[in-house]
Amino acid sequence: MYLSDMALMKYLNKKNSLYHGKILELRESVANWLSYIPHTFPHYTRHTVEHSEEIILQISKMLFKDNDQEQAILRLSSAEAFIIMASALLHDTGMVVSDQEKIKILQSEEWNLWVSRSGAKRWNEIMGIREDNSIEISTRNFIADLQTRYLIAEYIRKTHHLKAVDIMTQNHTLLGKFSFDDPSLFRTITDICVAHGLSSYELDDSEKYPERRDIRGEEVNVKFLALLLRIGDLLDMSYDRACPLLMNAACPLPADSLAHWTQYQRITHRLTATDSIEITAKCNTQDEHRFLQDWCQWLVDEMKNTSIIMSKATRHSNWIVPSVSMGTLNSSIKIEPSISATYIPSEWKLELDQDMVFQRLISDVYQSEKDFLRELLQNALDATRCKLIEDLKNKGDDVPTFTNQISEHIREKYPINITLEEIAIQSPLSQEEHLKQLLVIEDNGLGMDTEIIKKYFLQVGRSYYTSEEFQRKFSFKPNSQFGVGFLSVFAVSEHITVETFKPSSFRGEGPISLCLTSPRSYLLTDKGSRKKVELKSRLY
């Protein structure tokens, strides 16, 4: 279906012909731009302008009955209709990368850091190919270069939603001045484009994603539009997204890419409507089944989250999200083996004995029970270095490669204080007093808010210092890596207090005090009393 025939586009034409004309102009500019994506991502399914148009079509089907502009199930402002279509057209612009940019990436400190962590396994395999003397040199270099190309693509993909902002900023004129030089409109479109690559909790940022914003005299629910883009992106499952001609052109595909292409060809029924989303697929292989099931589960989770958010929204709360389900007898999504398939689908999963896992992480990982002290000091040091670098950047000062190159009079403003004392603890039952050693480690680092606490501090095995968020902001190699170090404190104490304060939190939260009594118990919080940006750990 052509863009002009979609209900959302017809609706916009009726409400605001200026916006309608700008979308047509933007579509032509973006089509040329996105045509370069396959140069970097030959092994990816379609991400050209046709993908953007399919997103707009899927959104139209959710908002208009029978693709009829007169049967809109909610009243979008013309600004909202324009913004969601402009965002759909622009959201993948960050995937366009020139050869010169790729060379800069390979020479960057960020790349070196990434291939020492997230990309380490594949990078080491590539280096192994280059050094394999059993393969003729020109052949092994060809294979290694090809794999490096795929690895660069993976590196770019992880941050392409952020890079899109730079593209739109630097090429605003080439892209037809899509924001009419209105700063608020430009910011809204770029923030919505970024949203398609964020974790769902990041849409809670009411500054970037408010439920009401005035744009060119009309009300806009920015969060609602961000949610629509994310859903529309997931709903592009059309068979021609995995065109066999494109697949042949991209060969040899990486082994883990083939099922990503063929999964769309296994879909035998699709329906996107205002009341329901239906998908039926007949898969030939386990990989096709697994990839498609994971993708559809992502869609189900996204729709469920959207339904909860919109039921409480201050604008468009009357929108009833199309029903979608998976895993039950009457589910709207059914993924099954084809007649010729030999695999047997099941719901078996590896299960963890949580008590035993915690015991091993607390007691068996470390050689000495005093290792907890090293772990806490490493965390304090990393947080302090982050804060020091952040403060220098905010002042516009140069940041050296290593923090020990910063002058001592600046570094001494970020101390790590350690105290050890004996305190009397009174038993609530016997009223007897027992002497306990109290250890306090206090730093002036980044601090934590509730989102950081939930996303990293409480996630065993997940570390902020290995996250994309950290790698985007900082280039130094941290001491903390594995996200299990804090568990070591439970080897010596069952009473730990963490006091922290992060004034830069977008939620505007005050100081927080956490009390932990074991890794398996509920964690309760109090209002803290910290006045500075810092974290204080107390255990006895």
C-alpha cells in the first residue's frame, strides 16, 4: 500500500495540508538516505523506507477501523499524526554509516573498550582467524574482514537510536527541515526516535516523554507516540521484509542471521486491527520457532505495558489497546511446527535453585571472607571516578585519558572514607547489649536513584560498569565488572545499610536509605539524610 493511501496519511491531509506535504517531502529525502543502510547491514532484514512505511501502516490499522480515515477510534491532533509519521520515517537514520566513520570507530577508545567486553568473544575469534597459518593469508584476511564488518554493524546497531539524533541535527536541511525550525517539534521527534531503542522503564522520563506538550498550538502526548512507534516497529513482520533476493545478495550470512530472515516467511496469517492482533506461523526449524516466539513475546510484553500506561494517561486514556496473547489455547498468536518440521516444541526451561546459587556466589566465588572489602572499595573508586569525570565535563574542562593525570588538588575533593568502630547493639528480646564491629565506606561518587537501584544494584550478574549506558558516558576501564561483588558482604554480615543520593535523577527523588538483611529477603527503603552526592555503605 502506498503511503498516500494509508488512513493516517489521509487523516493528516484532511486536518493539516501543510503537515501532509511535509511528510511527502520527508519521505523522498529519507528514502535516499536509508538506501545506504544495506551497505553496513547486508545481513539484516529490510530497514529501508519500506520498513518505515510498514510501521505507519501498522499504526494506521491500530487507530482506524478498516483503514478508513473517517473511523478513527481516537482524535489525534494534526501535530500528533505528523510527529508519529515523521518519527517512523526517521527512526533508523542512525544506521547509515560511511566508511570513513567506520575507520574512526575502529580507532576509537570506545571500540577498544567494547571489544574487550561485550564483543570480546567474536573479536578474539576474528583475531584467531587472522593468525591461523593453516589458512592461506589472503583467504583468512578476507574471512576476518567480513566478520569484522559484521561486528562493526553490531556495534553500530546498539547505539543507532542515539546516533539518529546526530544525523537529524547535522542534516536537518538535507532532510527537508522536517521540524519547520521549531525547537520543540524537533526535540519531540528526536526523542521519539530515540525511544525505539530504549528499555521500557526509560519512557518514565516525564521531561522527555510528557503526556501533554504544546507543539505549534496543539496538544501532543509524547509518551503515547513513543509507544506507538515501538509497537509499529515490532509489527513489521511482512514476508517481503525477508526478501530472498536480498538474502542472496547478503550471503554468506552469519550463521545466527539466517533464522532472522526466514522467520517472516513462515507466517501464514497476520491481522492488525483496532481490537486485535493475530499471528499464525508454521516453522521449519527450532531456530525459526525460537526467534519468532521471542519476537512475539516481546510484542505481547510491549502491548501489556502500553495498556497499563495508557489506562492512566492524561491524554488519550480512552484508547483501548488491541488485544494480543500467546501461550494459551485461544491465543491470538500461534507458533507451531510445519508439516515437514522434525522438531518438537516444548516449554521446558532451565530452572535455578535460587538458595544454592546465592550460596555459591556469596561463599564459593571468593578465596577469603575479607574479599568483600576489596569489592566495596572497587565500587566506591569506580563511582568516584565517574563523578569526577562528569563534573569536569559539566565545567567544560578537558578530561585526560587516565584519572590519575588529573591534578591532586582536584582529586582530593573526592575522598573515599573508611571507618571501623565498635558499637553496642541491644537485643529487642533480652535487652542485652552485644558489641559489634561497624564498618562504614563512604564515597562522593555518582549516587543512585530508584531506577539505578532496580536496574543494576538489585540485578545479580548485571553491572552498570559493563552497560551501554556507562560506555556511552565514560572511556576508562572500571574495576567492577561482573555485578556480583556486593553479594560478598553477606559472607560477613546480615545487616547492611546503603545510604545514597542522586540529585540529578529525573524523578527528582531525595536521599534514599536501604536496609538489607539477606540476599533473599525483601528490601525496604527509608527516606535518607544524605546531603551530598554520595553513597555510604554500613555493615555490622
